[in-house]
Amino acid sequence: MEKLSRIGLSALVTGSVASVISTAALAALAKLEGRGALEPTNATSHWLWGRKSRGRRDVDAAHTAVGYATHHASAVFWALPFEAWLAMQPPRSALELIGDAAMMSGIAATVDYGVAPKRITPGWEFALSNRSMVAAFAALAVGLACGAAASRALLGEAEMEQS
């Protein structure tokens, strides 16, 4: 498989796994803080709906679907440079993979909350404490590492090394 195609396919797998894991963590963190499980996902739709997305606890297409689609696209976006980085490295141990995923998640957090305009942040600040936001980015790191491992299992390590 051509190297760029492999990186793109791996990013889709890795980002999808990271999206599911981090969304589950966001829901659990919100519940632990006495909020609705869907509030962080709904808040992610703030780039489109503004303040109307805050505090929404129920499922609706306008906020939940847009919020999840946005988060999913973001996870795939961050998985792309992560997979490109992994493709340039020799095969990684599980510990190295987790370290690389933590670094990528840290970069994502820095860009999302330190560089990006407020309108395009993940919006989690509207539903979670700072402590829970740190935990959510940790969950993103776990998701990236698990996704990269799943990608290698699905695509085959030997094929990836030949690309």
C-alpha cells in the first residue's frame, strides 16, 4: 500500500477509536461532575450554534450529531500527524506508543485551547472543570494509542513497514 494512503487509512482507524474512547470519557466525566452525559458533546457544537449549545443535556441532531461529528473529525485530524510521526519511526513498544500518543494529545490541547480562536475550541470548557478537561485529553491519548495499535492489527505490521 502506498505510504500516504496507509497513513490516511491508519489515521481514519486511529482517529475513530480515539473519538469513541474520548467521547465515552467525556460522558463519564460530565456525570461525575453532576452534569448531563451529553453536555460536553453538545457543547462542541458551539462553533455553529454559539451559546445555545451550552448546558444541553438531551440528544438532538442539531447539537449532539453536530458535536459528535465535529469531535470525530477533530480526532481524525489529530490522528493524521500522529500516524505520520509513527510512520517515520521504527516499530514502537507499547510504552513508546503511549508516550507518543500523550505528546500528540498535549499538542492538541495546546493548539485547541492556547492557539485556536475561542469559537473553534472543543467547547468542553462549557461543560467540564479544568481537571476533567485534562482527563479528557488523557483519554484522547489513550484512544490514539489504542487506535494506532488497532490500525496496525487491522492493516498488518509487515505491510506498514514496507510502505
